[in-house]
Amino acid sequence: MIKGITKRWLLRYFSFTIALILAVIFAGSYAVRTYYYEGAKSSLEKSVDEAFRKFSCTEYDFKETDDTALKAFVDEFSRNSDAAAAVIDEKGEMRASSPDFYNYRSQSMPDYQQALSADNNRAFWVGSLTSGEKIMAYTVILRDNDSSYVAALRFVESMTQTDSKILFAILVIISICLLLLASVMIPGLLFISTIVKPVSQLRATSRRIAQGDFETRVDKMYDDEIGELADSINHMAEEIKASDRMKNDFISSVSHELRTPLTAIKGWAETMSIGEPDPVTMGKGLSVIINETERLTGMVEELLDFSRIQNGRMVLVMDKIDLLAELDEAVYMLRERAASEKKHFVYDEPENLSPVLGDKNRLRQVFINIIDNALKYTPEGGVIGIQVSEDNEKIKVVISDTGCGIAEKDLPRIKDKFYKANQTVRGSGIGLAVADEIMTLHKGKLEIDSKEDVGTTVTISIPVLDRDDEEILRS
């Protein structure tokens, strides 16, 4: 069954082509019929005019002219043309006729009746006899000087041969049109098949991808728009496959991250519930429970932030802020941890910076996330450096470490959601994605440069407060 693109093409293009061809056939048929009939009429008129001129010489002695002379007259003209001829007297009776006029004697003569009342004494008629034969008849009335009826000359020509010629010409036109139709439709159908087949494959492949088969691929048949679409679907399948793998890794990582603090909280809660633990054990247990609870809270907040970003519901509380104060707060919060892990902070704090328009909590969150990553990936004895500068109406915060670094192949995707270049270090893999989105909402940038086994440098840039920002604050 023909359906889809082929059906739509046939219904639109084929119907238009058929309509055009039918119009050509009808116009051609009309032109051919007009040509042949006008030619026959012109020839018949010429014969009648010639006969009329010769017959006019006998008009005054018409009644005295015997039938034999009249018969010879019409026979002569009948031999010189394809028409049958007859002479009709004032009573409407035929005085003489050519031999081939016999079949027309008992038929009606509309042209004769019209010629009697016509101003030019002439009439032309095309019609069919009772036998079904089509004829062309022409009558001219001969009158004397006082306009009295003398005689009528009537020529009749059969249109059978003419109609046969017309029919043949129409059949030729139809044959040519059908050949043209075939020459258009066959290549068209072949071309449509080159579209329908790849599209069908694209559809089937897309369905398999939608059902979870991310290994399936589209065969690229042509190097054109359809080929580009095939490449796009194959690329989409690769991206979905990678995204699905990252999602599964994310679920596994988050599950592991959640299990660790929950296990610690549960273990210490059980320890503290058995008997009456000593103050040291009690203090250590409470400290672990508080730290792990904060860790869980941070993970949940990170997941909520990511959900807000995905749904476009992250709202910033913008205000005129001192970016240096928020950076100092983040460094202060993590300095003790760095010391406990025997890692060194090198922080070049400038005296002052221009204010910026931003959400202080979100910007502090970005700093904490980047510094936390630096601590996680830097080994004992490593250095985390923080530099701040202002240039070209932008503030740049550069956070570098001497950690394991990031492989070159992982750098382009390090800010993608769920992506973790190093699966051995704790984390959900969405912290950088959230931080990057926060900086984008602040019209800033988060850029990462890294070299494996050397370290990583993260550059955070944000525009300083300008007049437009001040107008926003006032409004």
C-alpha cells in the first residue's frame, strides 16, 4: 500500500500533472478539431463560391434550363471537390444533384432554411444525419435583381474522414502526453524512493533508540541533507548513550556517597545507644554525626540546585556585594580542613575590589565547590593557590592546585552533568555543572585548564558593577 511521503507526493504532484496533461489534451483536441473543421469549411466555401459564379450566368433562364444541363453542371462540380452538390428550386425541391447526394435527399436541411432568411443568402451547418453520419453543409441562395428567389446551391461534405484524421491526431497527442507523464513520474517515483527508504530507516532507528537500544546506528546512504540527518541521529545516539552511562554512574556514585554517611551515622548512633558511653566516645560520635549530616545536607542541596537549573527555576537574589568577602568566607571555611589534610593554602588577598552585582550565597557556593575540588584532588603536601585581580571591568579569581590534573580527553566534558573524570574520588559529578550555570546567570565565566599529573587551574570571572546594574538595583 502506498502511504506516507509517496502517497502525499502522488496526491499532490501526480494530480497536478494529470490535470495539466488533461488540459493539454483538451486544448490540443480543440485546436486540432478547429483546424480540420475550419479547413473543411474554407474548402467548402471555396467550392460554393466558384459554383455560384458560374451558375449566376444561367440565372435568368433557370426555369427554361432542362434537368440534364443542370445535372451535368452539378456533376462537374462534384467531380472537382469532395462534396456532393444539388440545385434546389423555389419550391424547395431538388432539380438536380450529383450521384453521391442521394443519401442526403431525404434528410433535413437546416442550412437551407437559414439561408432563406439570412441577409447574405448564405448559411453553414454541421450536424449528424439520422444514420449517425456527421456532415458539413453549405447553402447559398441565388436571387434576381428584385430579390426574387431563383435557385439554391447546396453542397454537402461527409466529415467521416475528417473525424478520423482528428481522432488520429488526438490519439497522437494523448500518446505523447502519456510518454511525457511516464518520463516525469517514473524518475519522480525513483527519486521519492531514495528519500522514503532512508527516512524509513531513520524512523526505525529512532524508535529503537527511544526503546533504549543505544548501540543501533543509521547507515549513511547519501551525502546530502538526509546524510546529515543520519549523522545527527548517530551523534544523538552517541550522546544519549554517554548521557545514560553518566546517569548510571551518577546514580551509583550518589548511592555510594549517601551510603557512607548514613552508615557512619547509623553506626555511631547504635554505639551511643548501647549502655552509657564515656564522654570522649559521646563527643566523637556526635562530631561524626554532625559532620556526616552536614555532608548529606550539602549533597541534597547540590541535587536540588541541579534540579532547579534543569527546570529553569533557579532564582538569584541579586544585590551589590563585595566579592572578596565571599571568597574570604569560603577560604576560612576550608582552611582548617586543608591544615588537617596537610595541604597548604597560598592566598594573595588584594586590598580592595570593585563591587559586583550578584547573589552572595551562590557565589560563595561556587568558591567552596572549586576549592573543595582542589582539596579533594590534591595529595598530602600539595598546594592550593588563590589569586584575585581586577582588569578590564572584570574581576578574576584564579584557583589552582598541584593535584592529579585532568586528562586532555576529559577536559571538554568536565562541566557536563553527571560527568566524573576520576571515579575514585567522592562526589556526585554535578558540582561543576551547577557552578558553571551559576556563573552564567551572573554573566560571568568558569574556565578550566588542566594538565595530567601537574595540576588544575580554574578561572572565575565576573563583571564589576556598572550603571546598568545600579539601575536594576534601584528598580
